[in-house]
Amino acid sequence: MIFAAIDIGSNAVRLQINRPITYDGVTIFKKLQYIRFPLRLGSDVFEKSQIGDEKFREFVKLMQAFKNMIDLYKVDEYYACATSAMREAENGNALVQAVKAACDLDINIISGDMEAELINRVIAFSLQSDEQYLHIDVGGGSTELTLYHGDQKVVSRSFPLGTVRMLKHSERAETWDEMLQWILDHKGKVGHLIAIGTGGNIRKLYELTNKEKGKYIGLPKLEQELEILKNMPYEERVVNLQLNEDRADVIIPASEIYITIMKKAGARKIMVPDVGLKDGIISYLYDKNVLNKQVF
């Protein structure tokens, strides 16, 4: 079987197509296609509460292209989900309907809790039974936090605080206070913490700081990299660091979110597995269709 995941974020939109292959009792998910398109829906939504006409039209065209890829690969089942920007857009449902009319592609606007649950599906494989973890997923519009005891989830929460939202200065001070208080209220439940980071920005920070490709980034190294980035002009980040233009600006607020959370939680290092929402969607489709599990 072939499965496809569409992740409609606040900063970019992703399509991933996988074929599960089982050999000698081990299943891997062979990646057939991956496309990341820099369509920043959050820049409209977090400033004007709706998706503007230009991005509305561009998004419909992009979904038509993704639907063509899904058809060409003869995908057995896909799942398209939209997160923070579409959740908050006044015309989010209208955009879902426009896509359905244009190319018969179904989009699900999911809650922050559902988003966290999908990502958590592929995090557990990276966890050791004798460790305590704080999973931090920073997106363009929201940050999802999950505490783990070993591979068992203790508690999870989504906060409307993200990188594009910060660029637009539309984050609320109360949200910061609420998130940091939540960490203080819950970190005592698991003791010493190791942070786990997911999201495109922490993956890029991992590449920038881990020349030897170690498993973790230490908090001091992350703070040092933030200072380097802040003192580097935007154009230099694009040219010298080879950052995508839509990554070069959001990587600074993303770094600030990760560092602030790690400090409050007392986490001295962060692990960066190469997984995200799209991989959680593929896992969900596999369990549903191949293992016949009732997932949600």
C-alpha cells in the first residue's frame, strides 16, 4: 500500500508519500516523495484573522498540484490536516470547501491536541524507559508540549505561540506566562528532563550546531547559535548558512522559544529526531489500514 500525508502549517505546506515495506519482521516507511512549499498562511491570519485573496488562490493551486501527485503515485489513502493558521482563519472552512470543489481533496482542520497526538505517535520510538522527557514541537502558529515518563505520555498541551505569530508581534504575553506556568506545574511529575525537539527550525539548528552529528544539542550551544544568528543580517543567513528565505527569519523566534522552555524546565540538552507531523500521519494511516487498529 501507499500512503500520503499533507501537513498544512502556518509557515509552509508539506506533502509526503510513503510505501511501508516489511522485511524480516521489521517495517520501514520508504519515502517516495517529499515536497515542502513555502506558503505562509500564518502571515495573513495572525495579522488580519483571515487568509487573503492571493494566498487563498495560491493554496487552491497548490492543493491541486498535491492531488495530482497523489493520483500519479496511486496512493491508497491520504490524510490532509491543517493546523494553527487554518484553525484561526475566519475563512478557513471556506478554503477547505474551495479545495474540495476544485480537486476533490479533503482537508481536516485539526485541534492542537490532535496535532500533538499525531506527532507523539512517532516520538515514542526514540525514548528510553528509564528517562524523563519534555517534547517541544514549535510551529508557525503554535507550540505543543508533552511530558513523558519513559515512552508513556504523562500530560500534553497546545499553546497559541509560534514563530510566524511572533514575527507578526501577535503573540500574547499571557500565553507566555501560561505556558511557563504549565511547565512549572507539571515538570515535578517526571523529575530530571531531557528535551526532545521537533519542527523544521530545531532540525536546522541541529544541522548548524552538530558538525559531528551528535545525538543532542546542549543548551549552551543552542544559546551560542542564537547569538550568532541574531548578529547576522538576514541576507547573510540566506547566503552563508544556505537557509531558505522562509526559514532565515523564523529560526530566531524558534530558537528563543526552545531555549526559554528548556531553561524553565531545567533541561540541559535537547534530542532532535528526524520526525514530525507528516510522519505521524503516515503512522496513523499504516495502523488504520494495515494493522486494522482503531486509532482515533
